[in-house]
Amino acid sequence: MYTLPRNLKLFSIVLIVLGLAGIIFGFLTTPKTIDDVKKIMAEQEGHHGDAHHTAGHGDGQTANFVDEARGQEGYSQNAMKHATDLNPEGHGATSHEEHVLHQLQTRPWSATFVAAFFFMMIALGVLVFYAIQFASQAGWSPVLYRIMEGITSYLLPGSIIVFLIVVFAGTHFYPWQDQDLVANDKILQDKAGYLNFPFFIIRGVIYLLGWNIYRYFSRRNSLAQADANNYDAYRKNFKASVFFLIFFLLTEATMAWDWFMSLTPHWYSTLFAWYIFATMFVSAITVIALVTIYLKSRGLIPFVSDKHLHDLAKYMFAFSIFWTYLWFSQFMLIWYANIPEEVTYFIIRIQEYKVLFFGMLILNFVFPILVLMNSDYKRVPWFVVIAAVFILVGHYIDVFLLVMPSTVGHNWYFGIPEVAAILFFLGLFILVVGTGLGKVSLRPKNDPFIKESENYHF
């Protein structure tokens, strides 16, 4: 039975404390007034002066076009609300400063949300992978069930935190929650039947209940199977997994629309839900591989062979390619069509986040291909760890790019709020998962496929 080492537990607690202090610092040090923004803008005049001059002192048509594009991109509701304030003489300084103030105040919310969702999606993705194993009656993976169950123990606290962030962030994230804005926006009025706060909350509660209820009962049935003399508990998990996967396919799509796509309520993509799923799934499998390597290095899972690691690495390789396929499909079709309402989503990401935007593609596709292409390398733990680091860093950047351009625009940089959020949720993840792994034996007993899994060959 695994016990979270004292040093690792202490390390996780230190990460939580440091991260929490940094998150609080990020919220406390945001500018509070337009005067604070003026001071910041004066300091940064050399960096952004030309861009601000173009938006604020051009002819009326140009200024309105820039602000309209920013509104559809989702810079903030203030940019959208004040787009019509600019007259032909370009008197839009006050609204621009309010816009910048809003973005800077949104930054700690966004940084916290990015890290919170990143670790939550890992637990949720592992739960989906776990359900797939039961629904498909896979024979290779039962030796990994306790590892997957341990990782999914983070889902409850992680999902609650994410839900609270999206609820209390309000108009920091979601322009459609600004009733004054909606009153002057025909598109948002047409979407109000879906994008309204009560229905938004109801959907979020349904997500949390469905995901966590399945996790609770699947774990309970799995543990019951270890002490059973029949396969009733396994059959219950099989049925529950089938229904959960159907539920997940529906709720993952609406979750992606609610929590991410509605950051930019004028923009939409039919591939978006699949794109979020690919990010979630490859990150989850990567963490399963890392935890497996860690436990195997401590001699706690001798029944897991290099063939199981090989299969996990194959999934990492395959879904990295799948993610790239979806990324390219979404980007290429939108960019080639060059429809203003669609292409603005990528314009800001290429112009203001160029290094991250294209660097993410290298981390999430090129490096996994190079490291995991060879079949033999998939059985070598340190090769898999190298690929895993690239993949996880790349997909953190992926989530970062889903949120930051739509909430803080060009007023971003990687500083204390971002680092602190990573530290806090990494520490919480280690503590919760480590505790979850240590409650029971890591070897599932009485599973109908356990012998096949322990003697797995290919």
C-alpha cells in the first residue's frame, strides 16, 4: 500500500502556501482606479504607444472597427460597450483606460482559472479514460485502475474550485453577463436563451454532480469487487461507465461552450468541444504514465510491466497527433476563409502571443513525435518522462491561450499570479492524489481481467 512520503507531503503543503500567498498578492496589487492605469500606461508607452495611438486617434471608422474586432475577440465587455463612444475626432481615451483597467483587474482571475482548470481537466480526463476501460472491457489496463482512481480523487475539490471561479468571475470573464451590453447587442440578445446566468449555474451544477457521482460510485464498485465472490460490482461499473460516457460527451461540449467559448460570445467553432477534449485527454494519459513511472520506481507496482508503459506512451503519441489534427483543422479553415467575425480569434493570438502560439505547436506535436516515434523508446521511463514534460507544459500553454487573449488581451505577461496559481494547484494536486493513492492496495483484486492484465503481452 502506498503512503505519501512525509517530504513530498511537506513539499506539497509549501507549494500550496506559497501559491495561495501569490494569488492573494496578485488580487491585492491590481490597479484600482483609472489614475493607476494612467501611471502604468505611461511606463509602458514605449511598448504599446503606437498601437494605442492607432486605435484612439485614427478616423472614426478605423477606431470603431478596431474596437469592434476587439469586442468580437472578447477583449472585455468594456471594449464592446464603448465601441460607439469614439467620435470622428477620436475622443475615446476614457473608455480605453477603463478597458485597460478592466483587463488588468481580470488578470489574476484568469491566471487562477487557467491553472485550476488545467489540473481539474487532468482528473476529469483520467476519469473518462477509466470509464472507457470498463465500457470496452479492456484486458490490458486493470492493473492501472487504482492509479487512475487515485488521480480522479482530485476531481471533487478541483471541479468545485473551477465552478466557483467561473461563477464569481462574472463580467471579468463573460461579457454576456453585462445586461447593459446585452441590451445594445443583437447577437447576445439572440443567444440570451442559452447564455443567461441562472441557466449557466444550473448547467455547471449538472456537470459537477454528474462527473463526481460517477466517480464516487465507480470507485465504490471497484473496491467492492475486491471483496466479492462474483462479478456483480464489475457489471455495475460496466453499465455506469457506458451511461457516464454518453453524459460526458454531452456535458463536455456544453462545458467548453460555457466556460471558454462564451468568453468570446460573438465567436464560435464547431470543432471547439473536440479541441478541448483532445487537450484534456492527452494531458490525463500523460499524468497516468508519470504516476505509474513514479510508483514503479518505488517498487510498489511490480505487476505493472514495461508493456503497460508502452501502451500508455502509445496513447500519448496518438492523441498528440489527434490534438494537432484538430488544432490545424480549426485554424486552417478559419484562417483560409478569412471571415472577420471568425479570424479575429486568431489575430490576437498570433499578434500578441506569437511565441506561445507557435511554441505550443512545437511542444505538443513536434517533441512528442521525435521522442515517442520509436517503439522501443516508449518502454524507457526517462524517455516517456521527457515527452510527458513537453506535453504538459505545452497543454498548460494551450489552456493559457484559450483564456488570456479573451480576457486580458495584450495586457498580459507571465508573473507572480500565473506562477503562484501553478504552485497552488500543483501542491493541492499532489496532496490530494497522493492521499487518494494511499487508501487501498494498488493491486485490484477479483477483477475478471486482472490475470490477463498482469500477464499482458503483445
